[in-house]
Amino acid sequence: MLDQTSILALPLFSGLRPEDAVDLVRCCQAVALSDGTVLFEEGEDADDLYILVEGVLVIRCVGATGESVEVGRACPGDLVGEMGVIDKAPRSASAIASGAVRLLSLDGQAFRRLIDGAHPAAWTLLRQIRRLLVRRLRAQEQRATTTLLPVSPGGDCSPQAAPDDPDGFVERVWALWGALRGSGP
């Protein structure tokens, strides 16, 4: 069982009023993993995000030659699995416990209810997702600079189509984001 005091001590919850943090925790399910247990595998359907409370998760992807490559590690306070909750695409990586791990699992429907209700916890999770994605993008850019290939002249610069969003969730996230920032959708 996860201790609520240790959960609420995570930096993720620091900007929330205690009652809002407790609301978020109540929406979650506790998950415990032993060493080597796979939380999720690359390519699986995704509709849960996880808040790592204790332990370390190794993040692995299948490389160009078909081997499993470690691409990162998640530590207490990190979110994992968030991309699938936002775009409903299959998992882009696998997450495996390195030692004992304790997490909170938030299913996509509960996350969307928090967003739709403009709950303060939704704003906190969105900020954390933004920080996480920026950190990953910067790390990826840094890795890419060691293997840069020249861009061919006249390359296609047209905007890419937005991912499928059949229930309008991405649009609602952006609307909430704008409303919380005071700039509207």
C-alpha cells in the first residue's frame, strides 16, 4: 500500500492545495511492481498514465537493428505513459521495473474528467507533461547533434496533419490550457 504522506510529498503535488492533491490521488489506483516486471510494452494500446512514487523504471525502445535499447530512466515524481493518454497512439516504449517500484495509475477517462472539469490537478499534470516533453525533446536534440545528416534542399516544410482526435480531447486540453493562462482557447 502507498503511504499518502509520501505521495503528497512528491514535487508534482507541491503546487496543489492538499485537498486537490487528495482528489487526484483518489482518482488513481496503486500499482506495485517487482524487479524486472514490465509495466507496459512498446506497441501496446495506451490509455493510462503513471506517477512514479518509489523506485526506478527503465525505458526501452526497439532500435533500428531490432535490439532493445535503453533510452531513459524514470525516477520518483516522474510521469510515464502520458503520451498515449493524450493522443491514444500505441505505446512508444516499454517500461520495466528496476528493483521494487510503486506507482499511481490514472486511467485516461479519469484524466479527461479532470481536464473537462478544469480541476487544479489537471493543470498540474499538464504542466508536468509539458516539462517532461520539453526535457525529452531537448535530450533527443542533444543526441541527434552527434549524428546529424544534412537536410536536402527543397525539403517539404508543409505542416503535418494533426493526429486523429475523434472525441476532441486534444482540443479540450488546448482550450483548458489557454483558459488557465488567461488567453482563451
